[in-house]
Amino acid sequence: MLPNILNLPNFEIHDMKESEYDYRFMVESINSQPTYCPKCGSVPNFYKHGKREQLFFDLPMHAKRVGLIIKRQRYRCRECEETFFEDLPDVDASRSVTNRLIEWIQQASLEKTFTSVAYDIGVDEKTVRNIFNDYVIELEAETEFRTPKWLGLDEVHLLKNYRFVVTDVKNKSVIDILRKRNKSVVIDYLSKLQDIDKVELVAMDMWRPYRDAVNMVIPHAKIVIDKFHVVQLANEALEKIRKTNRENVSARERRQLMRDRYVLLKRRKDLNDFDDQIKLQVWTDMFPLLGQAYELKEQFFDIYEAKSIDEAYKLYQDWLASVPDELMTYFSDLIKAISNWEEEIFNYFTSPITNAYTESLNRLIKTMNHVGRGYSFEALRAKILFTQGYRKVKRRKKFKDVEFTFGKMLPDQIPNFSKQEYEWVYEEVYGADFSTLIKAMDEASF
Ligand SMILES: [Zn+2]
């Protein structure tokens, strides 16, 4: 017998083989005498019925994979005639791994792809995935993010599909990322939110299933279309005109126009650079229609400076009336969006909330798509939501209500209770913090 270098006191080691990448230990369990028959439940009335070798995987050692070949005792019951294996300590018999390897896999699969985790320890990828999925269910059960007052419903393009992202607009954090963004998924998600009455405002993009789901599940909440998504349509109108005009210019000019397009998308007040002002002038002189469209874009952005909803409506009506026929087709997506989402878009002027984290979210997703190769959607999601260090946590103090009866005591006779005695502190978790996530990416520790 070899010394127990495995540090598994319930097993004894009979032999060990070593190759370039692997260790194989021949082991048997000690003290695993069964106390009843698992088949019929009868009291011990069985005899030993041969041994079988079964392979289990354990923690890697000296950068080699470790396999335990367990000689597992079999029994036959005299009452029911059935055979059964001894129970094994410290292992998960259904997954053929040791319990401590399960913990290791749980952590490793947040750091590496399933394929590489599987390769490192010798198990197949499916085992890693199953262990990870069980772990996510466990983590979900012990995680409760606070339902925000201002709920954000977004979408991102991640691992080749559009995903549904739920955020806390005020606290700039991610609460969840779901595989799909169709109506039934959103309804299901909203229906399961705790304290849903707390939601006052919902910021979203113009995606009909979001609106339908919110109107159905939280009809009291006011929907606000993010300003960013609306003004983006004005910029897109400009892009369309630029693309139409590129057919009418030389190849050199076309490249120049492509390079200079950022000038068209900038606000006039942000064109501080004299060079940029010249560029804008050149292009709008060359293409008067582009110049006109630039003005319309600027005027549209200005609507968002309105001080009241009435003023905003008025500015928009004036703007709409000023769009010339020849530019109508370019601005039609914007105009159509406003007619389809009028109430929700103009809600901004009474409840001016905006997803200040949009840029962070886009960067986050860009990085995830980059590092995400080989990761499953679930793994990326878990990495964001369940990494403790990414969370935004606020500690709050609460004072318990304590009733005092002081009778007719004079103020200086009232006992001086220490407030600390009656306070308790609890934590509120607001999801994964955008700025912490971005920082982790900058430090390449994501
Ligand atoms: Zn039996």
C-alpha cells in the first residue's frame, strides 16, 4: 500500500502509474460497509459479489491529470437477490468525479472555456457543462438582485444572437441577460420579479415585445424611450444620404467622404476644430441636400432641449412641417418611429431618464464577443452576474422601532440609549456594476 498522497482518508492507494500527462491511482474505499440494501431496504443480509473497476477524476496534480481507478465492491442481497455497489465517500458517482473536483470545475469554468477545463482534468466537455449548469442553478437560488425603480430593457448582439439585457438604470448595473428577447421570455421574466410594484419607469429601445410585455405585466409603470435610440435615427438618415451621394462622386472623393462622415454625425456645437468646420462646409456645399439634412438633424436634436412636453410637441410639429419632400424618404424611419412610439418617446420630457451606461454596455459586449469564443452564453452570463467582485452592493442601516415609555421624566432624566444598539445593517445587491466590469476589462482580468 502507498502513502495516502491523495489526501483522501477514506481511500487506500494500492498502486500508481504515471505517464507524461496523467496519473492513475488504483484505490479502494475503506469503511464503506453498507447498512441496508438500497434495492429492497432490508437490514444487512448480503454477501460480497465481486469487484468492479470504475474510473473517477480528481484534482490535477503537478500539472498532470489525476484518475482514480476505484475497485468498487459489489454485493448481492439475500432477501431480494439484487446486486448493488458500495456507496463511495467523497465522490459524485453519477458524474464520475470527486466532490472536490466539482468545486474546482465550478470555479474553473468561469475562468476558462469548457473545452479547456475538460482537457485539463481528463473529463469530457459534457460533464463540465452539466456541473456548471447545476452550479448556475445554485447561484441563481442564492442571488437576489434588488428590483430597480427605473428598470432598463435593452438588447445586445452577443454570440451571434440578440439577447435581452435587464438593467438598473439609476444604479448603472446589469441585473440579468437572457438568451432571447421575444415577448414570452420578457413576460415570464417580468412576472418573476420581486416587488414589481416598485418599478416606476421603464427605459427601453423601440422593440414592440418589450412594450407589450411591460403593458401587460406592469401596467402602472411608465415607458420612456431612451433619447439615444431616437436621435440615432436622425443620424442614420444622414448616413443614408451620404451613401446615396457616394455614387455621384469620384473614388477619391468617396473615400474622403467616408473618412469625413464623423463630421456629419457631430453636433455643430461640438465642432470645435476649425478643420472639422471646413470639412462640413465642403461637403454641404458640394451636396446641398446633405447640408439641408444636416440642419434638420441638428434641429431634431434640439427638440431634446425642450423644457416641457408641450414645447417638445410643438418643436416636433414644426420640425416635421419643415422636412422637404425630397428628404422625406431619408427621414421616414425616424418619423415612423415617432408616430408608432409617440407617447413613450414624449414621456422623456416628463421623466427624463436615460441609459447613461449605453456606451459601457456596448464596450462590455464587444469585449465579451471577443473573449467569448469557445464560451457558452450561460458561462458568459454567469461570469457577469455571479462574480462577487463585479457586484454593486450598498450597505444600509436600519433602525428598529423601539417603543419607550418615559412617563413624566424630565428631559435630562431620559436614559441615553446608544443608537447603535438598535440598528442593524443589511446589504442590497444591485447587480453587476458597469464601471467595475469595464475596469476589469481594462485590466484584462475579465
Ligand atoms: Zn435487497
